[in-house]
Amino acid sequence: MAEDLKVAAGTKEEQFLGLLPQIKALLEGERDLVANMANFVAALKEQFNFFWVGFYLVKEDELVLGPFQGPIACTRIRKGRGVCGTAWEKAETIVVPDVEKFPGHIACSSLSKSEIVVPVFKEGSVIAVLDVDSSELESFDEIDQRYLEAMVKLINW
Ligand code: SME
């Protein structure tokens, strides 16, 4: 049985460093993808208390909502639309300090103020994106980018 998450204190980097091995351990004994995505987003939400953390999965020509933690969200996003669809199209991480200044941002909740979206690659293609939303402006930077990009790779896609 999985142990409780030990929420790490300290700077953002220290928190990520505390969380990384725990996520690794959490994913190691399980090969079911939905179970792993579900625990992954729960662990991130618990550590940082982000407003919304979730995966969208590439299904045919759209992103479809996957496991998430937070308020209900839009279920389908087209390629190139919003932050998620743009991260998919460009196949790169997008950091949005102020969602109101991102043209085409999809507001699933008016409480979301800043956002980071990290693409997940398999065999060179984007197969999913991790979306993390904050209720505060400018919550994300290159530290989040670096650790979140490393963390999504821990899931056996
Ligand atoms: N804001 C995202 C949509 C997903 S929700 O925020 C959960 C976007 O613009 O792609």
C-alpha cells in the first residue's frame, strides 16, 4: 500500500526535490497508466496546493480531459486552442504568467490566473499534456518547467 505523501517544506526547488523521489516510488510498483496519472496529479496538488492539476490526452484530433485534481474542467480542446492546445501544437512547454494576456486562453475557471502546460512525448510525438493552474499571477517559472518536464517522464507512458 502507498504511504502518505510527505509534504516537503522550503523553497520551490526544495519542495520539488522532496517530491521527486516520492513520485518515483509511487509510480514504480504500478503499471496502470490511469492509476499513475491519478496519483501523479494528486501528489502535485497536495504538495503545492495548486488550483488545478491535470492531464489532457491526445485522442484523435483533440485533447480529452484525463485524471485531474481541482474543479470540473472543459473536456475537449482542439489543437492550437488555448494554452493546452498550443503546447500540443508547438510541442513545447508554455508558461503563462497572466492568463488574461494569453490570446485564446480557455477559461475553465475565472479563478485561474497563471498556468504552465508541459507536453508529454512518446516516440517523438506529443501524446498528452500536463496542465497546472494557479489562482495567483506569475506562479510558474523555469524551475517549475524543469521539474515538471522531468516528472512527467517518470510515468511509464
Ligand atoms: N486553461 C486551459 C484549459 C484547461 S483548464 O484551465 C483546466 C487552456 O487555455 O488550455
